[in-house]
Amino acid sequence: MASVQKITLSASRDIPFNKLVLSQSNVRRVKAGVSIEELADDIARRTLLQSLSVRPVFDTEGNETGMFEVPAGGRRYRALELLVKQKRLNKTQPVPCVVRTGGLPEEDSLAENVQREALHPLDQFRAFQTLREKGLTEEDIAARFFVSATVVKQRLKLAAVSTKLLDIYAGDSMTLEQLMAFTVTNDHARQEQVWEHLSRGCNIEPYYIRRHLTEGAVRATDRRAMFVGIDAYQAAGGIVIRDLFEQDDGGWLQDPALLDRLVIEKLKAEAEKLRTEGWKWISVAPDFPYGHTAGLRRLDGHNVELTEEEIATRNALEAELDGLEQQYAEADEVPEEVDCRLGEIDTALEALNDRPIAYDPAEVGLRAPSSASTATAAYALRAAMSVPRTSRRWSRSRRRIRTLRPTVSLAARPIAESSPSAPTVLLGRRPKPRKTTASSPCRNGSSPS
């Protein structure tokens, strides 16, 4: 039996950096991957993790010159060179090197890059997860690997998918895009259930996976969610699931029952604000059944007209506002007292312009609530759950956007003892104007001095 020839590994030694030169035999010509600057910062943080492959430089007579060329590890050499130029590394600092003598230098450079196996994405996801479990924050991980915090969050989210699905992905039976789709929920049982169901069919596209995983959830763009507000929903214990890899328009609300309860509560709160107008009873609902308003007639209200004194006041305020805006149009910053005055004018004008709506009692056969009447009646209230209207008013110190309450629609059924079958009418009501007080806020949100 022939003996197996034993191999001999190339010797390694520490060589001062100023004894190294970059070889022209390095096969890498195209820049790719991490930049030299980022690699230099990485070496400065955790030192050199991989030795350089070098070869002795000979003179014309074949004698060693004491210098070594670097055919494999050129990017590491350039990163060390940058650190020396930045005076972060001594030029005589010993560098760990593997000294090669046999073969061709071009072969060394090619083999080092060709034989290198890229890390599987799943191993990278799990490595980020391990670093997170060992106490590093997402920002720390992002800084150490020169990626954004969003990328770190995405990879941590992928690592948190069901272990069963990760094994399927590792076995190349699932694409990365499909794995991304499963991150919209943290429910592993649901993830596995959807995969088992869809993998038996012909459609396992990522969008179809997302659709199944979000069944029963309410989109953040739903009128109920916009009416209540995501912050209020989460404050009540609701969970919002997000898609970190696709535009999700705010995500999905996982608890529709909680959302409906919050809608009713907010509608009731809006109804309570109207009780002072004299209505006999108020009922609220997110929506009325089909045909609820059949046979009804619409009652058109009218804004309460301004008195001559109010008209004069409004004209004076508008003139003052125009004068202040023209005076400070080119100013970088408005004085605090002027900003406070602008806020007071805004508030006063809003109170004058947002007039209450009055209704003609003759239209319904009894006295209807108005700004000057508090007769009792009954109505069902339905809030128009839409995006709140906004109004903008100029301010050099801060461009302030005030959010107004949503417009409310009222369905009113007057009740008269002598006429139990009185007709139902529809009323329209705008939000009540904000009252002007001595403590009205300034435009920039501060209180007047």
C-alpha cells in the first residue's frame, strides 16, 4: 500500500507594513463590496481578522530584497495603507502574513476569491439575532456592519420567522421573497398553516401569502382606523402588524373587535357634545343598515348670519392680520409677542367664520335646535369617518397646521306627542368653533406672556 504524501503548509510570519508592497498579480480589478474606507474602519474596530498572502521580492540576481509583494489580500492592504496615512496605524506595525513560494501569484489571488463561499443569508440573519440577544442594539449592529438600522430590523424580522419555515428556506424550497412575506405576522402557527395550505396549490406568490396572513385584520387606511387613530388603538392594547419589506400604508390592525369598540366610544363622545343642543335622545353607530334613510327628506340648514358688530370686528382682524403678514414677510423669525397676536387673531377669526347651523322650525313642524333654540327632538348620529380637514395659516416662525374635527352627519327624527309618525329628516352639522379666551395659545404653541 502506497503511503500518502503529507502536505506542508506555507509558513506564517509577522512582517512590518513598510516592508509590504501591492502586487500587480492581484486578479481583482473591479471594485465591489465593502469600500476601502469601511474596511479600514472595521480593521480599526476589531483589528485584522485574516492574514495577507505574500511572496518574497527578489532582485535581478535572484536574492531576496527583504520586501514582500501582496498578490492576495489587496483590499486589506489598501485598508491598512489608509490607516497608516490617517496616522491610526504605525507604518512599522507587524502584519500577520502567510509567505508563499511555490506556484503562480495570479493563481493565489484567483484561488483566494474563487474558493471563498459566501455566507448563506439565513446564517447572516441568525448572526444578527445572536448579536441582538447578546446586548447589542439595532443601531450598534448597523454601525459595526455599515448598514442602516432599517436593514438590521429587516434581517432580525426574517430570523424571527417560524423555525420550520426557516428550515424550508435553508433547503431552497422557499424563496427569499416568500420568506419576507411571512414577516407580516409573528404568529408562527399561522405562518406554518398558510404555507402548508398554499404549498399544495399553484399560487404561492408573496402577495398571496400576505393576503392570507392578514385575513381578518383591518388596514390602517380603513375609515374606522383613521377615525379612531392608530395611537389611540395601540394605547388601548391593540396590535399593529407591519410589513418591513413592502409599502403597507401604515400596516394592519389585528383586533377588529377592539377597533369597533373604540369607534363606538368615540361616536358616543361626539354625541355627548351635542346633547346640550336639546335633542331628546341620541343613538350612534359606525354605519346604518341599507334603506335606513328611505323615504326621508333632507333638511337644509343655514349658517347664522353675522351681526353688523361681528362683521366690523372680522374686517378689523383681517386687516390687522394682513398688515402683520406683510410687515414680517421677509423676516427670518417673528417676535414672540407678534406670534402670540397672530395666534389670537387666528382663533378669533375661526370663531367668527365657523358659524353654527340653524334650521327652520317650520320645516319640521316643531322647534328645531339652533344657536338660539334648545327644543327637544331625537336623532341618530352617524360620524363621517374620514381624514380630518386641515387649514393652514402663514407664520414665519413656524408653519402651523391645525387639525379640525371630522365633519359629522346627523339623521334627525323629530318627535311630537301629537304626531307620532312625524317624518324623518337629515341634518348636516359642522364642528363647533373654538372659543377665544385670554389664554388662547400662540401660533407656535406657547402661551402668551
